[in-house]
Amino acid sequence: MCLSIPSKVVSIDKDRCTAIVDTIGVQREVGIDFIEKEVKVGDFVLIHIGFAMNIISQEDALESIKVYQEILQKMDEEERRQAIIDGDNCSG
């Protein structure tokens, strides 16, 4: 199942067109090539297969994160981490 959990941009590498994002405590690098607007540190983005696809409002992001956190509380630590990674990197 693909879950696009809102991720907060924590740093940007303009030369490589990538960003480090934080998805509920899990940080990783994603491509930002597909976003038309300039991505800024602090923006919330939705990710699909390793690329940020669009920027969403902080209000919408925080509302979604709250729901995901409720789901994740029912999982153990390894299940949580894997669900976050797998959810944003699905291929089909």
C-alpha cells in the first residue's frame, strides 16, 4: 500500500536537486526535481518513489501526521520505521 506521509524539508542541496526530509522522525534524501515551485526548508512535501511530488500546507500536513501517529502507536519500533519507509517508496 502506498501512503504518502507528509514530510518536512530540513535541508536542501540545490546543486544535486535533493532535500533531506523528516517523516515522523525518519530522515532521508529525496529528489525535488518534480516540484514546480521553489522548495524551502520548513515546507511539507508528499513523496512518491523517492521524489517530492508537491508541497502541501502546514495545516493539512499536521492533520495527516496526527492520524498517522495514531496508527503508528499501535506498531512496534521496527514496524513503524519500515511502514514509513515503505509507504513513501512504493512502486505500484
